[in-house]
Amino acid sequence: MTILASFAVPHPPIILPEVGRGEERKIAATTAAYEAAMKQAAEFQPDTLIITSPHAEMYLDYFHIAPGREAQGNFAQFSASQAEISVQYDRDLAALIADEAEKAGIPAGLEGERNPDLDHGTLIPLYFYRKFGSLEKVRIVRIGLSGMSPAIHYRFGQCIRDAAEKLGRRAVFIASGDLSHKLKEDGPYGYVPEGPVFDRQCTEALGQGDFFRLLTLDHSLCTRAAECGLRSFWIMAGAWDGTAVRSRLLSYEGPFGVGYGVASFLGEGPDPSRKFLRPLLEAERKQRAERIAQEDPYVKLARLAVETYIKNHEIAPLPADLPSEMLHTRAGAFVSLHLQDQLRGCIGTFLPTQDCLAREILLNGIAAATRDPRFPAVRLEELPYLEYNVDVLSTPEPISGPEELDPRKYGIIVKSAQDERRGLLLPDLDGVDTVDAQISIARQKGNIAAKEPVNLFRFQVVRHR
């Protein structure tokens, strides 16, 4: 067994005295648990610390493994540049993890580095580890997360474990991640009821070593709770595939409105009942089947458009059984794609451009999957996990001012009074709760300055999910 232990830990900069300046005393239990966890980690005298961090390089469809021989970082962004850390990377293990992932068909590797500095999700565990162990005697593998499914994160964890075993590395896995960021009204991110619910479910699963529960937590709950660590925990679970673990929740606190949990996991030998990939894939298959069965003709058409184009590079013919209103109505429509409750693409038209609504949806679906400039084109292996929304727009109407808007009821078009620049925002979006926010975002999307004169239009949508 080359994964000696693993630890789920948070990364609040305020926990450091250099940053907290006394405020860290409000999370003294987290500090004590963190020190106990890293003391235990150092006592194993590992060859390598494998750290997954939400603040390392993160791509929607790719796991980034930090390249190079060494890296440094400090807490300058938190006004504590004097707290510095330097590490040596385990280049051989990093390269073999990338190779194992390639064999498994998982997009991962050493390419795509944008910032070589150690991120704070990596720095904080190292800060505590070096209290008890020398960073000169241990090598580091630093890995970012992705927007891919729980099963792919789990399989990537298996690849990490397999690579460590092949090289005979004695490794400790550190899964860095905070819990919900929305626990308190006066916290930095506000409050939603899902925040405490997520934290309770997640910490229960961590404390019980119930990795399958972690892997199957409700995606919408996790998204609403604004967590950042769950994908780290998914990878960690895969690294323990087929192994019995002794788990312990060491602490949980959230006084600043963000959940901080510390948990430890020690291996206790092979256990075939703890191979979770097959039941996880079956659960994902069942969820997809149930979701597709509930889709109405609008959403089914968007799915058909995307899947036909991505698989065959062809535009699908319109199905013969479409409702008549889709064939005899013209309207603008937006098609949005989501992957693990994260936006994966959205393209639409606010006025009709095709001879019928069905064709509007068909072509906008293809555009959302392939031409949204914010995202790479959808890949074949993503298709089973995509969720679709179709918004059919009413004809935009001019309004005299913001008092005629309601962000829950109306979408908005902000058009420059000087030229054709315009920005559009759909209604009833998470996090867009005020008219001011709605106008501000629409201005940004249209590249229209905050004080530039504009004309306002509103519209309503019929949303199909």
C-alpha cells in the first residue's frame, strides 16, 4: 500500500497568524485539528505529498498536473508576503500519473500552466506540514481539479494510486478544499439554506468514510451551496479504491460564513466492497435515463441537435413528431448546456433568424456546443453528462427605465445609445437578484461603460428544462 494516509483539509488564509492577526483565534478548533492531521502526515515520513487543490490550474475538461522541478509561493495577496514556501516537485510521479490517465482515456497532463506559483490551496497544508516535517525531505505533486463528472474524478484518483504503486512511492494524499461558502448572511458570500445542508451531509460522509455518498451528493445542492472542495474529495476517494479506511472527522467550523472541515483517513487493507466505480457509473446512468425521460420536445430537440453534430458532424433533420407550435412559430431562443451544474455553453437569438422555432433551437444548440467563445467545443465523452435548457423569448419591448424591470420576471437588453453594441441577460438567474445587478452584467456583456447612455428593452421567456 503506497497511499499511506489521506487528509481532507480547508485552506482559509485567515487561519495563519500572519494573515489573521488575531482573527484566527475564532477557528482555534480548525487550527488544532489541522496541526494534528499534519503531524500525523509527517510521522509517516512520506516520499511524496500529493495535493489536489481547487486553486491550482483548473480546466473544465482537463486535470492539470504542475510541471517542473520546483515551485515557490507566498501570501502576498493576503498582505503577508513574509510567509513563503518553496518545494521540490516529484517529476517522475507527475509524469507517470499523466501517462496512467492517458491510458485510462482521462484528459490530464503537464501542459497548460498559466501561473507556476504555489496557490493558497496548496500553501496552507504545506504551512502546517512544515511545522512537523521537513519540506526539504519530501517531494510534491500538485494537481488541479476539473469540471468533469464524479466518476472521472474517481478514476483519476485510481490513476494517481496506480502511478504511486508502480514507482513504489510512500505517499500521503492531501485533498484541499473548503465546504460551503454560503453559511451566513453577513459572510463574504451571503447565505442560502443549501449551505448548512451541504456541510452537514459532506462532513457526515467524510467522518464515516462514506465515499459513495460523497460521489452521489445532489449536484444542484452542491452548486447552490457554493462549495469548492468536493472534487478534491472525489479524487481522494478514487485513490482509496478497493481499500478499507479508518476515517475520522477531526473538526468542523464555519464562523466566517465558509465551512472548514478536517478529516483523516488511514488504510486498513483490501476491501472489494469499497470499489465504487461500477455502482457510481450505474447511478449516473440511471440519473441520465430519468432526466432524459422527463425532457419535453424543446429540450429533446436541443439534445438531438448537439449529439448529432458532435457525433456525426451533421445537422440533424427535424423530427416528424414535433408539436405544431415549434414548426409554425418564429421566435428568438437560447440554448444553454450545463455540465455538473456548471455552464458549458449558451448561445441564442433575441429575434428569430430561421423560418420556425424548431430550426432556431436546432442551430442555436449546435452553436452553444461549438461556438461559445468562453468554452472549448463539447467533446464526445461529455455528451452523456450534459443537461439542456431552452429559453423561448417574447419579442423585446422598449421600456422607459429600470423601474419597469424585475430580474425574476423579465430578461433585459441594454443597447448603447450611440451604436449597435448591446448586452442581453436572461431572467431568473442564480445570483442576479436586483435590477442594478442585471443592468450591470448586461452592460459588461455588451462592452458598454457604466455611465454610457443606453436604451433598455425587456422580454419574457418560457423556460424548458
